Amino acid sequence: MTDTTLLTQLADNWMLVAMFSLFVGAILWAFRSGSRAVHQDTSNIPFRNDDYPAPDRAGRSSKDKELHP
């Protein structure tokens, strides 16, 4: 066996260990304690404007149109 194949095999194995460690670290970071509130807040972003609809192009909301046609 030559030195280059030995170095190639070592590099492949260490890269596998590094990528697996990165994967496990990302999973642990996502499920860490205390992150539940952050995930719930992020998941509610689409529903934040339910009480106040976005204005149309004229800058009036649908409630303003009902009051002032």
C-alpha cells in the first residue's frame, strides 16, 4: 500500500467522523432545552396579522373600506 492511498483513506474516515459530528450537533442544537419558545414564535409568524389585515395598494385596510367607501 502506498502512502497516498493511506492518506486518502485517513482523510475519508476523518471527514466521515466530522460530518457525522456536525449532523449530531445540529440535531442536539435544534432540540436543546429552552428552544421551544423560539420555535413556537417562529411557527406563528404567518398568523401575526390575523387581527389587522394588510392594507391594499391605496394604503387602506378592508376595515377602512367598510367605514369609508
